[in-house]
Amino acid sequence: MLENLEPKVVWKFFEEICKIPRCSKHEEKIAEYIISIAEKNGLEWQKDDVGNVVVRKKANGYENAPMITLQCHMDMVCEKNKDVEHDFSKDAIKPYVDGEWVKAKGTTLGADNGIGLAICLALMESDVKHGPLEFLFTVDEETGLTGAFGLKKEFVKGQLLINLDSEDFGVIYIGCAGGGNSTIKLPLEFVDANKEGLKIMVKGLRGGHSGIEIDKGRANAIKLLARILYNINAKIGRIEGGDKHNAIPREAVAEVIVENMEEAEKKIKEMEEIFKNEYSATEPNLRVEVEKCNVAKVLTDDVNERLIKLLMALPHGVLAMSQEVKDLVETSTNLATIRMDGEATIVMSSRSSVNSALDAVMQSIRCLAELAGANVEEGSKYPGWKPNLKSRLLQIASDAFKELYGKEPEKKAIHAGLETGVIGEITGINEIISIGPQIEHPHSPDERVHIESVDKFWKYLLYLLEKIAKEW
């Protein structure tokens, strides 16, 4: 399928990676594959207690150069369209070429961070000039950076860190946001209904990465559904929406009863038109579908009111822009998921490049939840990565790009959680950059990777590795 794409060695490995299940927290098989490639090429490897794998390759021509750690994560976000039959625990991702892009059929492609994995495997196998290399493959980046948090300082030997988890070719990332999750749990009480009701489904939204694409003006399916429920005075029997803490919800559904079915359906149609008008530029496929259903039980009036008002009040989207870096989102939050099973469980994912601002938004979420009578559990926060514009590694990387492609690369910070901040804090490495080819719409079935950018990135990385070996 991808065998005619350049560089062949990278696409060969990427196609193999697509066959291997690697959802977050289930990276065992991809780890085994990486180790098998290391052993095939006679390379030293280790695996730590949390599942991270490190492989080391001796210098080829530059024995006295500093060791460079090339880092990427093994897991992927496993999202699919509702109408697609796919079992991520065993089914292969199906990549295909669509013009200038590689996409997947109905699922996330896993180019985030599968292309980084493929590039590292290609370097492990390739006979190119470089100094000592270390390949660090971490687990569970997408659901909490637990692999990075679980690292021990002595596990990593490199002096410089190049993260391969960025998604904009021609951009060198030098900073990222920190973040943390809030899990809200609202106790539920039900009464019998046994009545015909409505199943309301918000569909067709674009979703996307809750950090990188939070500023794109896309709709949140849970927030839209909450507005509908509030405006039709619905009594909830069931509600769920979203799938991952770091993905903007694309779909949400509720089964409810209402006082007047005809009036409710009319109001829902009006709300659909309102949403289409509000999101005309960003959500061309937005739709609200309604069908009849039987509702066996619904929430008590008190709990119903508190849940709907909580969903209405919880923040979503950009909360503040950086005052120092142009066009950089400083603080945001994502109303990511809701489920009902004895209690309503709502997950909020918040990010900020300012630690105090992250604390503030998570405190505001806690206060809103407590006002609604809910409990809040906060997961461990991960640190941001502070930009260092005086970095020697940054200067060499910038020069290498200009020498190869005739223009200066952009230097940016990113409103997403890279592992760089955690790894740098644990290892003490302070010379860090993050780079990668062009990947769009990660964490959604629209994910795609630009073919030519992979080839250009491969050539750039090879050039950069040798330039560091020569000049450091």
C-alpha cells in the first residue's frame, strides 16, 4: 500500500506499525516489535518497570559527539467513526494514499506518534552518519504521560533531547503547556418512567486534539447537547458523550422524556439551525438527529436540574491567550467526556503554560462541581516546558533547516502536553527541541500525514544529527 512512498525505509516501518495494536495502556505488542528490531540489528536495549523501552546505537563516524536521545511515544489515540466496525485490540489500521496525504479508513491513523516510531526504527536499521544515539520509546503518553512520569534518571543516558512528536513541518517547538484532569462524579437518583421519549443525538462534529485544535472554534458535542436539554426541559434517562480526555467531543447522545413531544422536537430543530449558524465556518457537517425510544427511568427532578446546569456551566475552550508569545493559547479546558453508571462521571482536561493559571481553572471546575453536589478527583498534573531561546541545540537545528531548505524555521511553543517537560525535569537535560513532519487532525478519524513532509523531515533529521555530531 505505502511501498512506493519515500523514504521507503520509513514507510515500510510505518505500515508494519499500523498492523500492531497500540492503544494507550496496551503497548506490549509494539514494545515487543521495537525490541525485535533492536535485536535484529545487534543493538543494546532495556525495558523499565512501567514499559518504556530504550535502545542505544553506537556512533557511526562521530564517536566523540554527545549522545542524542530521540524520543517518541508508543501509544496512539484509538478513535473511530460510530458506523465503522473496528476492534483496536486486534484489527490493523488501514492506511491509504489520498493525493498528497496518507489517511486511515474510518479510524485514527496513528501517525501521532507512529511516524516518529517509524523514523526511529529506520535510524536503528540505517547506515547513516551520526554520533551516539539513544532511542527512548515511552508508554501511555496520550492518557496522562505515565510512561514519562515513570522514568528513572539513570534509564536515560543522552545529553541532548529531540522529541519527534510535533506535527508541523518547518516548525521547531521549544515549549509546551502543562496540564491536568478533573474527574467530576455526581451521585444519581432515579424514578420509574416507562414512557415513550426521545433519543437526541449530536453528530458530525470535527472534534480534534483538545490542545492543538482548541482554538479552531470547533463545537463540543456535550455542550451543544446540554443546551438542547436545558431548552426543552428534558428529564434525563441516559446521557453520554465524548471518548478521550484529550479529544474534543464529536458526538453525544441523551435519552429523555419531555412534557410535549411535538413542541420538544420543534425546539430541537430550531436549536440545530442555531448551532449551524453559530458554527457555519467550522462545523459544516453538524447535525442533530431525533428518534423515539422507550425510557424506563429518569433522574429525580433535583438531580436532573443539577446535572444539566452543571453541564451548562462547566467551561470549555480557550480561556486566555499568552501575553508573551503571539497567537499562543495560554490556558484552556476541554469538557471531554460524560458517562452514567450509578453516578454521572464527567472528565475535564485543562492546560496552561502558566502553572498558577492551570491551578486557577482547575479550582474553578472544582467549585462549580461542588456547588452542584458533586465530588472531584484531580489527576497528577504534568509540568510545562519553558522555552529557551538561547539553546545551542535550537541554534544548530535552526541553522540546519536553513542550510537544507533555504529559509528559517519557525520557533514556537505549543498548547499541548509534550513529554519533554517531564523528561527534562527527571533527567536534567536542558537542551531540548521537538520536531516532526506535517500531521493534521490528530486524535480523530480525519487524521492525516503529508507524504512529502515525511521525506523532507527524514532528510532534515539525518542532516541535523550529523551537524550536531560535527559542531557540538
